[in-house]
Amino acid sequence: GQQLNQSPQSMFIQEGEDVSMNCTSSSIFNTWLWYKQDPGEGPVLLIALYKAGELTSNGRLTAQFGITRKDSFLNISASIPSDVGIYFCAGRGYYGGSQGNLIFGKGTKLSVKP
Amino acid sequence: GAVVSQHPSRVICKSGTSVKIECRSLDFQATTMFWYRQFPKQSLMLMATSNEGSKATYEQGVEKDKFLINHASLTLSTLTVTSAHPEDSSFYICSARTPGQGASNYGYTFGSGTRLTVV
């Protein structure tokens, strides 16, 4: 079946640091989405990518759709305390001639450095 | 932007009873909605795809008689957990396919989730 590997699983951030996380898939995707989920809430869309090579920013967040169409990364620049939370990548592609469902990565948990 | 409202946010029910969760698209029509289940510290797992006016499509391993889905209008899908048991306790999240630019550039907006506790 389709697999989505997201890394790192968790990381600690210090205010002002840049953060990077990525996802790789076992198959080609035509859409990559990045979400943030706070405890007890539903995921909130951060960035949507629809074309290979696409680089999109949303404030301090930047995400890219890999040219192989099997990977995507999310960068957060100059992190602030409210960036803590769980970030999920999600992707979908064509399977058997039809659009597949959205598949989620396992998430990257951002915490503040003690 | 597109808003999906999910209700209730929390519910506690007795074992053996049924619970209904509602998912509404507030400012757009959602022909397709999705229901997810999320265990603590886990990712979202798709349970079923709900299509307006037709039967839901369930993912492998999801009991359709236990998790009843109704998508009777373009703005409302409901998930009913029937004869709930403690192992059904989980965080349930709905999402709706939202229109985007072009036929394939659509997105997904999520509800705020429902924390179900079966005692």
C-alpha cells in the first residue's frame, strides 16, 4: 500500500531557530498538503502544493513539492513559541486511473527546548 | 475561507448507547466529506468517504454497521457510532473537500474534532 514517511518524529526548537521537516512517499503524488494540529483540535491547513517543483510560502513557512513528486519539505524560519504543535504532511495521487484519498504522515512534534 | 463545523466537541456516553457526530460545511457545498479517527499521539486514519446522496465508502477494517454515515445534504454529514464500547473512545475528525483552482487543485478543510469517551 501507499506509505508516507515523515521525519523527524519530534524536535525541540529554540526561539529564533529555523526548523525543517520532510515527507517522502513510496509513490508519486499530485498534491502535497501541510497541516498543523494543536492539542484537542482538528488540523489546520498551512500550505497546499499542486505542482512538482512548486515552492510556496505562508509567512515564515515555506514548503516545496519535490521534483520527483515523491517528497516535500516544510521549513519554518525564525521560530516562535507558538510554533509548537504537531505538523502533518499529507498527500494524494492517482491510483488505478482515479484520484486517491489523502494519506497522512505520522507527524512531527515541535516542542520548546527546555 | 472555507469553514467546517463539527459538533459536539466532546461527548461522554455509556457503553451500549449510540452517539451522533455532525459535520457541517458553513460557507460552501461539500459533495464529499471524510471521517477520520485519531488515537493519542497517532496520525489521522481515514475511516470512510462520505458522498452526498450516495452510500459512504468505508476503508478496510472499518465496520460500516457500527459507524453509520449519512450525507443527506450538501452541507451536512453525520457519523453515528452505534452500540459504543470503551474501545471506540477516540478523537473523531471530519473534513470536507473544498473547491480550489481548477478541477484537481481542491483542498481539504477539517473540523475541530470530537473527543468521544465511552464509559
